[in-house]
Amino acid sequence: MARFLLIHGASHGAWCWEKVTPLLEAKGHLVRAIDLPGHGNDKTPRNTVTLADYTEAVLDALEPDTILVGHSFGGFPITLAAAEAATKPRALVYLCALIPRPGLAFSAFRPDAISKELSEALTLDRAAGVSTAIPEKAGPVFYSDCTTEDREAALAQLTPQPIGVMTEPTDFAEPNLPRHYIRCREDRVVYPEYQRAVSADWSSTFDMSAGHSPFFSDPDGLAAIFEKIATM
């Protein structure tokens, strides 16, 4: 039995793990997914959200001996939380995720990591401090290999993304923990080349023939990888 804490990516919420959670629970694992501030059902004003808020939300939910999973931009708060946690997680799992670099904001290396397709699928409102997905463009990018039903349900739940977190430089010491990277070879959001590059020297990597949202397109395959990690 393992304990999982699942952290969503930009514009998403805890709802994106709804197919994976019962699969893991059926194997006897304890699973929790949370909404980061300003996402899902959390009502924090989005123009006030900071990386520290994201990190604190993860720390508040983190219990001892937890496998901490981050999808996409969720790679940032799980790393920062692990660096600060008094009781360290059991392991970090990055699902087609972005890896923070000490001293740099995500915006500093965004072009190397994020596809132009995604950039063209978002509208930016600096006055409101958010970016918002354009459904007809974002759907094929976020959910390229998902069913129409799953795609439409997900698009209806997306929230505007606080952009302040993207421009904050990070200040942290790399956590000395087991790290696992799940690479999605058909991802149209986070470049597969970026995923391979950041995890090239990691001891544990897994590859999926999936787009950016395998929790919808292949929940059984994703849960099976989580199960393998739980036994390591």
C-alpha cells in the first residue's frame, strides 16, 4: 500500500484525476487530489495567487511517506514543496511535467518547453492576471487522444490560469529524493524533446504513447505505472 498526492497542472483541478483515483484505490492505495489556489473549486482570487500559495497548498495536504505526483506545471509546486517539507515525500513523480530551475522563472525557459500550439490556444489578460484557454483550439492540444466526451467534459471545467506564478523566479535547493518521470511521446503541450532532455539522466523513466492527458486517454496504463513506482 502506498499513499499518493496528485497535483494538477495549469488551468486544471483535482477533477482531472477522477479516472485514475479509483483504479489506485482498488489496489489498496490511499489517494488524494487537491485543487491548487484559484483552480477547481478553490475561490482564491486568481490575480493574487503566487507560487508560495501553490507550494503551501501542497505542503498542507502532504502526509508522511507520500508519493507526490505533479502533472505539467504541477511539477513546480511538487518540487518546491518537497524542498521545504520537514517530512520529505517518499518520491516525486513528474507526469509530462515542467521542472523548475533554481533562480529562474518558468517564463525564462518556456519556449524550450511549451509548444507554440498551446500558446496559440490561450488568450492573455494581463489586467486580470490570467490566461484563458480557447476551447476550440485548446481541446485538440490538451486532449489530442481523448474521447469527445472526455474532451468536452474537461474543457467545461478548465479555469483561467494565474500568470503570476509563471514569472516568479524560484529559490530552492534541489530535494534529494527518488524522482520518476513519465514521458508522453505524443504530447502537444510539453514538447516530448523537453521531457526526454530533463529526464535523460534519471534512474527511473517511463514512456507512454499518449498525449498530454493520459489520466483521460489511458487511465489504466497510467495507474499501472503508478503501481510500479509504488513497489520501488
